[in-house]
Amino acid sequence: MALKASSSVRNLTFLLVLSAIALSCSKFRRIERSEDWRLKYEAGQNYFKKKDYYHTSILFEQILPIVRGLPEGEKVEFYLAYCQYYQKTYLLASNQFKVFYETYGRSQLAEEAYFMYAYSLYIASPDAQLDQKSSIEAMGAMQNFLNQFPGSQFSDKAAEVITKSQEKLEKKEFDNAMLYLRMRYFQAAIICISNFRKTFPDSKFLEQMAYLKIEAQFKLAQQSISSKQMERYRSTLDFYQEMLDSFPNSSYLKDAQQFYTASLNQINLLKAKTNTKTLN
């Protein structure tokens, strides 16, 4: 008997849930079909408060052409941008917030809209190994935001976004250099590392990059034709000296020293060969 009672309760609960859903859908359909834009406006705000961004966006998109230019139009466009954001269509949200800012530049919501335009770009940016166009755009937009709203309540968050975006770009370039090394494209690796130091002068990867530049230069010299080996081994010595000057206590110095010593030995061998040819 207890099992039958429990089953009956579950069935009743299920039917009540279905009835509630059907009632809710029926109510929304009536609002959606209504020609009263004010009814849709009020209902859209209520759906937004309930975090029902799907139904909010449907109603607000319907009335947007009507309310554009009216006081209600400002909120409709602002909420629509947030609906895109909360539904995780971040690039669409970013564009919507940007359009809002450009349209309602004097609004009290303009500051938040500009911040969300940049923040949505940042959220849309992929992992470091993928294209970082969104990260670059987010950094630029956030810097512009800080310049335009220096005392903003969003300033700390904006600065954090710039820092994290830069770290992602640094990781991307570091991974590129490592990829070139693994593929034995040593010339490309050296160029990548040199550019990295110019672009990210304060990066946490600089010490390791200095060592990798020595390694890449040494291996480039090894695989070079005879006429270029002397110059390239000497460049290895130069890169070692640069690392010694910049990071005198580096944990990579011991390994770098091996490339330095090997380069000296190769230079001496090449000089010996040259002298032998001269004598002959």
C-alpha cells in the first residue's frame, strides 16, 4: 500500500508540473500575440528578473522597433544585450553593448554598457593556443574604458581583464616559440623569442625564453652550412652573455653553459680547419 501511495504522489506531482508548464506557456503565448507593447514591456522585465532570458529576448525584440526613441527603448536595448550575455552568445552581446553605448552615450547605463562591451569580448576569447583576436580587442577596449571612466566602479575588474588578457597573449607567443623548437624551425624560434622580449618586457617567461634563444641558436648553427657556422656559433656566445647579464642567478645557466662551451669548441675547430686550409 505504501508503494502505491508513493507512486500516486509522484504521478500527481508530475501532472502538477506539466500543468504549471502548460499554464506558463499559455500565458506567454497570450502576451506574445498581444498588440499592446506596454504589456510585453512589463512582462519582459518580469521574465528578466526571473532570469528567463529566452522569453525576455523574444518579447523585447518584438517591441524594439516600436520603443526605439522612447524612454523605454533604452532599457529594452540594455536588457537585450544582457540576454545575449547570459545566454553565452558573448560576441553578439559585445556588439549589442557597443551599439547601446554609441546610441545612448549620455545614459546612466552607458558606463556599464561600455565595460560589458569589453568584458564580453574578453569572455569570448578562447584558450591561449587558439587565435587571440578577441583578447587583443578586449585589452584595447578595456584600456579605452579606463581612460574614459578613470574613477569607475568597474576599474579594478577592467585592470584585471587587461592583465589576464596579456598573460594569455604571452602564453600564446611562448607556445609558438616552443612549437618552432619542436619542429626544428630554429630561425623562426629565434625571431619569435626576440619579438617576445620587445612585446612583453615584464613577462614571467623572459628568463626561460633567454635560455631557449641560446638553445635555438646553437642548434641552428649545428644544422647550418659550413660558411655560416662560425657566425652562428658566435651569436650563441652573445646570447649566453645577454642571459648572464640579465639573469645572473638563473636556474637555466648550468644548461646554457653547456651550449656556450660546445659553441667555443666548435669555433676553435672551425678556426683550426681554416688555418689548415690556409697552410695547405
